[in-house]
Amino acid sequence: MAQETARPADASGVYRLGGDLPVNRLGYGAMQLTGPGVWGEPKDPEEAVRVLRRAAELGVNFIDTADSYGPFVSEQLIRKALHPYPQSLVIATKGGLSRSGPDDWRALGRPEYLRQQTELSLRHLGVERIDLYQLHRIDPKVPLADQVGELFLLQQEGKIRHIGLSEVTVEQIEEARKIAGIVSVQNLYNLADRSAEDVLEYAERENLGFIPWFPMATGQLARPGGPLDSLAKELGASPSQLALAWLLRRSPVMLPIPGTSRVAHLEENIQAARVALSDAQFQALGQAV
């Protein structure tokens, strides 16, 4: 029991990415470890390091980042905090968005760029192979076959273990799977915004990991007296914990990656793995939108 208390992420259950990489389903998203606008160094780099180390202590063994976070600041902080990495830690990164300043994101999927960014991520993370490399966005100006095809070549060269996609439709996933094996999809999805429901259902059917970004958006659901607020008081949990617990309950392929730059907030988020919703509570939350 003491170990369960010390490592709450263990209570979220295990999913095997690609069938061979077991991860606790409640992970950590490292985008917020950078400066304003996801640009430059964080205000408190030492707190960022503490957040990453605390996440590992709490049982988090799936960390999601991207070359564009900083750029590269997030990857470098992960290396500083956790290298040499424990064997159980799975680090996922992404490429395919270029940055020219704060809050500026542009799809760039030319094969030579994706190759360059993969090589830089290998260096910045301090690894010889990236566990999960995700195409951050499909570049509409480049054939999808060229983008996914380059990642497939990098996989064949041993630089990528598994390939994932981000912000895609079911049709795009199916097209990509004709070119290479795809093990995960990362789309916007949360209790208040389920516009990617069809992608989640496809991921469930095909046993692809579904990584919901912006997982804790609760909007009006958390207003005083609202559905989340009322149930939170009933369970002694926070609205954000309930939002994460709902995601974990929603699907066995769901891998939420709540992010934060503060240890106290991290500890609160990871405790969501131990919030047990009844069938009635799960249904009530789902119908509240």
C-alpha cells in the first residue's frame, strides 16, 4: 500500500505502445517547461528539472515532448533531469512544426527537414533511438507519403522505434498506415471537446494509443455548482483530477499527458490516477456537455 501511495501513476493502468513498450497510462506532457509562448528558457529552470524528477518518482514513465518546444529546450531539460534514463522510461517526441518566434507554429514536413530534426532530437535527448517519434502536423504542401516515408526510413535505420501521428483524421491515419506502421495518435480531446471522437473510436478498434492533448480543459463544467464542481466536492477531488479520471475511464487506449511547470500542480494531477469513478459518475460527467 505504501508503494501505491508513493507512485500514484501506477494506478492508471498499463498500455503497451506498439505492443512492446509498457507505460503507465497517465503520463506527462513537457510543453509547459519552456518560456512564454513555448519559446526559450523557462523562468525557473531548476523547478522544471524538479518537476521531471518528481514525475518519475510518482511513477510516470511516459513523457511526451517535441523539438518545437523551446525549440529543443524541453528535450534538453528532460536530458538534464533524467539522463541516464531508467530502462522503463519511454520518451516520445515530435517533429514537423517549425518555429520563428513565440506562439508561432508552421507545418514543415519536407523529408530532409524531418530527418534533420530527428537527428537533433537524438542528440538533445541523448539517445541512440527515439521510442516514439510523432509527425507533429501533416504539412499540406508535401505528400503524406514523403513525410511518413521518411520516418519509415529512419525507423529502418534504427533511429526511431515506433511512429505516431498528431492532429489527424481517420482517413489520414489509414493513408499513413499504408506506408508505415503507426502505433499512436495525438489529437485534441478532453471532457469539454470531443470533436475527435471518431479518431478515438478508430484507435480503440485498431489498438492504437490515443494521446489527448489539452486533456484538462473543463470550461464551464467546473463553474461553481456545475457538474465537475459538484462531483469534485462529493469525491474530495479537484475538477482537473475528475477530468483526467474521466479520460482514463473512457478508453483503455487513452494516454493523457497533463503538463505543468510546478511540482505541486504535478502532484495534484498524478493523483487523478487514484480517483475511481462509478459507472453513474462517469456517465453523468460524459452527459454534462
